[in-house]
Amino acid sequence: MLTKQQALQRLKADIQLRGLSKHTHESYMIRVRKFLEFCNRPIEELDEMDVRQYLVSLIAGNRLSPITVNSYSAAIRFFFAVTLNRTMNYLQIPRYKAPKELPEILTRDEVAQLITASSYNIKHEAFILLGYGSGLRVSEVASLKAEDIDSESMRVLVRGGKGKKDRYTILSERTLIVLRNYWRKYRPKSPEGYLFPGVKNIGHITNSGISFAFNTILRKTNIKKKRISFHSLRHGFATHLLEDGHSILQIKEMLGHSSLSSTSIYLRLANTTANVTSPADKISEKFEDCAI
């Protein structure tokens, strides 16, 4: 009989053998452990009904978002399919449908407010400009190394982004100036070469550290939108590039999306009606002729 501890050790090995990210590793281990504690019965007896009951308990009272519930479901499915090598009827474990809400987009004026509000701290200004000027995720800004900034080609190398994929994105002239001023002021001493070292130069700054700085900057502006986070800078980067006429394929590569469908959301966010004349207006003269 497989004990809970043995099952979790096997799960850990399965995750490591597939080279999944640190975040996925931590997420799967925590979620499967909670599932096993909830069921509290022999692992060999667990089935779809146990999974259903657990997911329903997470949904009850709207305690967790659909995305979070589905992350629990994904971890448990992996556990059954890979670790336990057992087939399940996944029709009995549907994904929790999430509402299709579009993210709130910062206007160019609002981005300008953020940059202005951050200019009193050169490090924070660098955060904002890397997020908006290069479309970086918060984790990608945190783990940047000095050698990743290519001032000759005006590119930023993003190492091991989402899905452990390397990619290049653009580097703005303004960002480069701010990064050079930041370097001269702080002289980062990270042994690993991180651009933004962590406390006592151990590792790099945390995602929460950058998010805290962003929220502090946001409070200094007149921006009243509720669903704004550091990731909103990345949304603004893509949306504004699209409005400026750049190819969605170019934007896809700079964002590091594996599928064009992920990038296509910005087609709904961009102001694609600018400078477009409605066909109703083009036939207005015909209506006037008919009236006569």
C-alpha cells in the first residue's frame, strides 16, 4: 500500500524528470498534498468522485477563482495520470469555466503618469520601463542579468521565460539611459550577475518586491482603474504596439507566446476603430440623393 509520503515523493520525482518549472513544482506538491489530506483514505481507493468532491469544496462559497480551481484540477490530474499511472474519466472532472473578462488597459497618458511617479527612484523607474518598454513579466524583470542587456542591438535577452523559453524583445532608448544611470548609482554586486540583486546580494529581487514598488508608484498617480498590476504594463506594451501598426506576429515573438491565439486578445483591446470610416457614412450621400 502506497503511503501519502511515498506518493508525494514519487510525484516530486515525476516533476523533476520532466524539467517542470520551480513554480509548477511547488504548486503541484502543495495542491496534491491538500487533496490527499482532504480525502484521508487509502490512495489505491481514490477515484473521480473524490476529485469531484474536492473541487466542489473549493468552489463552494466562491472561495477560489476559476483559474485557481483549474490549477488544482491540473495538479491532481497529473498525479493520477503520471504518478499513479491510472486512467480516469475526465468527463466527470470538467474544467471550471472562467468568465472571459478583458484585462483593463492603461492608456498612454496613464503609463506616462507611472513613469513620472517612478522617476524619483531610478530603480523603480527601471522596473516600469522594462515592463512597458520591453513587455516583460514581473518574474522576467526580477531575473534579468546585466549581460542580458544588448545595447548594440537594442535588445533584451529574456532567459527561461514562461515555458522555459529564451527570447529577445526590444530595448527602448529611454530604458537604456535609465539602466545606465541605475548601474552608476547602485553598482550591483550580485555574484550571479543579476541586474537587481536580492537582500545582501543573495539571488535576485523577488516578484513581490517589484509588485510592491509598482503599487507604491500607482498610489502616487491619478489612475482610478481597479484591476491594474505590474502585468498591465505588458498588456499596454502589446496593445499600443498593435495600435501603432506593428505586426501581431512580431508582438507574439516579443511577448514569448507559444500560440498566436494568446496574442490575438490584443486585437480586442487595441483601438482598431481609429481612422476607420464606417460604410454607413460612405453611403450617406446616397441617402441624401434619395431624400431629394
